[in-house]
Amino acid sequence: MILETDKIIKELKNAGSCIVPFKWEGGCFFLLDQRIIPWKEDWLPCKSWLDCARGISDMVVRGAPAIGITAAFGMALAAKECQKEGENAYSYLIEIGEQMKNARPTAVNLKWAVNRVIESLNGVSVDEFYERALYEAFLIWQEDVHSNIKMGELGGDLLPEKGGVLTHCNAGALATGGYGTALGVIRGAIKKGKQITVFADETRPWLQGARLTAWELIRDKIPVFLNVDNASGLLMKTGKVRAVVVGADRIAANGDVANKIGTYNCACVAMENNINFFVAAPSSTFDSKCKNGDEIPIEVRSEEEILSFGDMQIAPAGVKAYNPVFDITPSHLITAIITEKGILRPPYEESISRIIFKKDN
């Protein structure tokens, strides 16, 4: 399996990314701790499924595809643990899977990856549980890398030949298997010879744009300016930004998109200024059971994330805070959705059904 890790890293470097957010060594899954980047690069060992679940809920790893991959390796570690349960191993694994799904509620890739590993073990002998689950986890990681690179190839054609492209939060190598959805599209455009400069929203309150997007683009020598979230309107109006591309944590069957809080604002301003607003996401991010954005659960996290900045209290004592970490961008504000299966355009209900869910219309 180490050889598989090396193979994935080599493929990512060839595609233009030198960043990998996790690794597998000696029967242990390691997460690059995204809470302390860019100040420090530290790897958190996950020796059990519970370690992986905590890594997800505690924001050690974030980004829908990366959460899904982490959950898959967590289920592989759970499969090893379940082997001692004998004939009850499969039912015990299902119970663990339900707990894993609760680590973070909005990202559909988490549920998708857990179910996929569990289904891959249906009918498999208990003695083979661990190896088969681990194989599935590596397959999910590898498929994510391939789909991101494909999205970069397809989506790169949609970006302008030169100029500024705005992105919100971090939808890059750190949020995926190592290449990126939104930033993968930007990497794809640059590989095609386009002269792109990224404008990265800082993204309060966890500052994923300031800490993570800027960090990985600098590492890959891609031009980037950091801006406060509220500058996006001015950047579009003055022509410094000519397109917007973001990732997604869940996409409903009608094309409504759940993404980091503030994405909806960007989409509204983009439409006001007649600027293309693109969403990049793998097919695993689409949820056929959600008819529209109203059915997507929105995670609300601790108010302390807003009331403080790191360890420093910045708000007056006694004030309350409301901290939803995602919002819903309605499909009518989206120019196109970029997937590894093709470019989706309105009407999204029809194109998603036909291309993603493979249903005849």
C-alpha cells in the first residue's frame, strides 16, 4: 500500500500539485493538521476509526472530498477492529458507520464513502475484511485524484485566457485527495497556458482562504492575492476579477449548492456584475435524495469560533453569536457545474439527472 501512496503522489506532481493532505504508513492513517497551517506542518496519526472521526469533527481535515477519503480509511481501520467480532462483524461495522456519518452533517461525501466501504464488504469473509476495506479506501482516494485532474482539464477551458479568478474558502489540494476542485480547475487552466491570478477570500471564521488556499498556491508557485471577504464585490465591479470558481459540500438534484458560508454572497455579486460563477465538484458530491437546497442540513458550529480569534477574545463579554458554516447558492445563480463526467449547464435538474445519475429523460 505504500507503493500505492507513492503512485498517487507522483501522479499529483505530474499534474501540478506538490501537496498531499494525508498518508498511510505502517498501518496508520496520517492527517496533515490543517488547523495549524501555515505556521506549522504536523501530521496527526489516526490509529482507529474514532481517531479519523475526531479528525473530521475537530477540523483537522476539511473539504468534502478529503472528509470522504478520511472516512473511508477510518472504516478500513474499523473493519480491522470488527474482525474480532466474528459472524457479527458486518453488523458491528454498520453501527460504526452510523457514528462516523455524524462527524459532520453537511458534506455528503462522508456518508457516500462510509456506505461504499461497507457495501464493498458485503459477502466478504471476515478474515478478508481489513484488506478489502483498505483496498476500497485507496481506490476512493485514487478516484478522487483522477476526477479532480479531469475536472481541471474540462473546467480550465471555461476560465478566461488571463486575469483574476476569485475563489472562496479552500477547495484545493488540502480539501481533496491532493489536487483540488475549484483550485484544480485553476491548475488546469494554468497548465493550458492561461495567465491566471487568484484572488482568495480570507474566509472567516476559520480563515481557510488566508491560511490554506494562499499557502498551497504559493507552494505551487501560482500567483495569488489575499483579500477580505467583503472586497469581492469591488474586485468584480472594477474588473480585477473576471470569473469565480468555488467548490461544494453537497449539491441537490436541482443544482442548488451547499458550500462555505459566504458563497451565496459571491454568487449574487457575480450575477450583478455579469461575471461567470462556476462550481467544481466530483459526482460523489451530488445527493439524489435532496430535491433542492432547502433539504440540505446546515451545520451550525460553536459561537466561540466567531467571538474569538485564535486564543484571543475579540467580542465584548455577553454578546451572542450565530455561526452557520455553510449556505445555499440557488442554481439560477450558477453559470455551470464542472464535474469529472462533464460540464453541467441549466436546466440543472435535467443535466444532473442525465449525466450524474444516468437517468433517461
